Amino acid sequence: MFDKLTVPTTGTKVTFKDGKPIVPDDPIIPFIRGDGTGVDIWPATEKVIDAAVAKAYEGKRKINWFKVYAGDEACEQYGTFQYLPQDTLKAIEEYKIAIKGPLTTPVGGGIRSLNVALRQIFNLYACVRPSRYYPGTPSPHKNPEKLDVIIYRENTEDIYLGIEWRKDDPIGAKLINLLNTELIPATAEHGDKQIPLDAGIGIKPISKTGSQRLVRKAIENALRLPKEKQQVTLVHKGNIMKYTEGAFRDWGYELATTEFREQCVTEKESWIISNKEADPDISLEANARKISPGYDALTPEKQKQICQEVASVIDEIWATHGDGKWQDKVMVNDRIADSIFQQIQTRPDEYSILATMNLNGDYLSDAAAAIVGGLGMSPGANIGDNCAIFEATHGTAPKHAGLDRINPGSVMLSGVMMLNFMGWQEAATLIQQGLASAIADSKVTYDLARLMEPAVEPLKCSEFADAIVSYFA
């Protein structure tokens, strides 16, 4: 079946049903060591995961690791430019759940990004990036512990689809000419806009299907959280890009108020209901005035529209959401992208799950990671309906490779996400507790040690893994 891979002699395949994994007690899990510092951080991670599983389940469960190749290590095995061999793709397709270290982005033509390629090949449409603070971790913020968010980033659309043409490309020039001479002038709202003839251009597709399946994952996650954390915020730039990012917001609300009608309430709906709860006799007009600043300056037609919206909410969901019942629902709201970058710093405890498109999610997840200690402490997962890959979120840092000094926290915490995804929460909790205890006792790698006050003597990468295991109780 495989050209250069050796499948474990023991273990059972993971399968998926209805988008959920069915995990045996002895799963075979493919792993990609990763390039650069992957040579250090993967062995440390494997040691910690194995120790946690052994401790939590006393030998009743065990991961059978299956080494596969990607990046520079794949080229060593399969030949020049074989960054993503078919063997590896077959293994991930067959065994469904995989974990990987950081990968080199190939230089030159061909694959633009191995990470993006894996997401697109396996339709891993939900990039999940939690940002949680572990006490003792150096941070540039005064109160990093207030941030505890999970970012759901749409993984397969937006500009990351990679449909673009460079300046002077004949096809790009042809498309610019068509847009300038026929398509743009035919749309009244575009006025006399024109695309410069010397421009590179790209396509930004945002689909209803892609948007709603991403928001669905986010809401499903919210339903598993404690009541006080059951909130989903749709992040977008819909005030400018109305038919792409604005549509993402609208489709997210549509999903929440149809498929999850019993479990969700929108922010505006909560205002309307709470106004009626405070004053049972409030008129539609008075309620509309409270939820819409500047109501009295609006046209009669717009005022009527807002009153109709109020009436519709009261008629449709008062029985199921009124009298305080809305407070037990998942709150769905939305925020403009540039505003949320500010608010995760100034009002971080107001947010729980952020659902966003590809580019905004890329920026936002790294910004959130910086607050809680950087990418070295930031895990990630790419999840679809039939496969999931868990990954380190940082680069390969080749100058540190083989020195046994880099922080393995990102791939290790990605392992925690993997264990939770598999339903092995007990082992996941052990790792989180061990990691938290090691950091609290200043037993950390150099990247954290040098920022602590006072500075502490750093542990090697392997020693950090040993310290985490020593705290397992």
C-alpha cells in the first residue's frame, strides 16, 4: 500500500461518522516530525502524550504512532521537491487523525504552503486556535489571564484559495480588461471605478456553504462550554466588503436562528426580549427606539422596518426565549474585524469563541497568541468532516534545530487538542495540569526563562518534557 512507510504492527484505524471521530482504545495515529526544530519538539511531545495516556488509563489505552513524511524530511526520503509525497496523503486519508510539527514552506514554484495544501486536500475547513493563559508565562500584557478564547478560522476560502494573477500576466490582463470595460460599468453601484492596468489581481470567494459549516462548528463547540462561556462572535469587515464578509455575518446569523434556533439567541434579539421583560407593556415603537440609536432621525419606512423586526422576534421566540430563558442560550453577536483586534486586548473577558474568515482569522489567532505568551504556547487544529490534523502553529526556526532548547508547548498543546477531539479528556487534562505546574514553578525553556523576572535558568526541551511528566498526579 505504501512505498516507503512502515505501518505499526498493532493498532486499529480511527473512523468518522456524521463528522465525528470513532476512536478505538489502540488508535494508529500518523505523525509528521516536522522540519527544523521538529527534531527536538516532536520527541518531547510524544514522550508527554504517551506518559499522560499511560497514567490516565493504566494501560487500557495506547496510541500506536505511525511516522510519515512531509517537508524537508520527505525530500530526504523521496527525492528533491517531494515535499508532500503520496504515501503521506494516503496515510492521513486512511487513518483520519494526524499530528505534525512545523513544516518548511517550499521555495520557488509548485506548492505555496504545505500547511495550506494539507487543509485544501483534505477539506479541513475549520482551523481551531485556542488562546489560553498559563499563570507564570511571561506576557507583554498586564492581565493576560483575562483572555480565554477559541478562534474558528475558515480554512479553505477567501484569498487563501490562491486564485490570482501577477501583473502583466496575459490571463490577468484579459480579466482586468473584461472587468473594466463590461462588468464594472454594468453595475451601477460601482460607478466609474477601474482596476489599474498594471495591477496584480486575486479572487476572494466567500460561500454560504463554507461560512455556515464553519459557524456550525463554532456553535457546537460553544454548546460544550460552561454557560458563562457560551458565546459566538462573528468577526468580519462587512461594513466595507458587503457581499463577501458581510454575507459571512448574515449567513452566520441565519444558521444560528434556524438550525440552532432553540439553543441560540442573537445579541439584538436579547435586547428586544430584555426590553419587554423590563416593561411588559412596552410598545413596538418604544422597543425599536431602544435597540436602534437615531431611530427618530430615520425615514418612516426604516422605522416601520425596525418595528416589524421587533414584532417578529416577540412573536417567534418569546415563548422559548422570554422570561429570562434567553440567558441560558448561546449568545451570537458580531464585531468588525479591526475593532475585535482592539477588544481582545482591552476587553478580553467579554469574548469566548470567535468565528471568522481565513485572512482575518490568520491575523487574529497570532495576535491572541501574543497576549498569552506567543506562538510557542499556541496550539492549532485543522478539522473537517472526515479527517483532522493537529499542528504546531509556529515556524521551523532552523537555527535552533538539534540544540534541544526550543519550547515544545505549541505541538504539545496541539496534542492536548487531539486527545480532547478523540474523547480522551483525562489524558489531555493531565498534560495541561503538568504544563501549568511546570510554568508556575519556573521550569521552562529559554524563550520563557529569559523573559521572567527575575530571569531563571532555562531547561532543555527534553528536560521541560520530563518536568511536565513529573507533575502528573
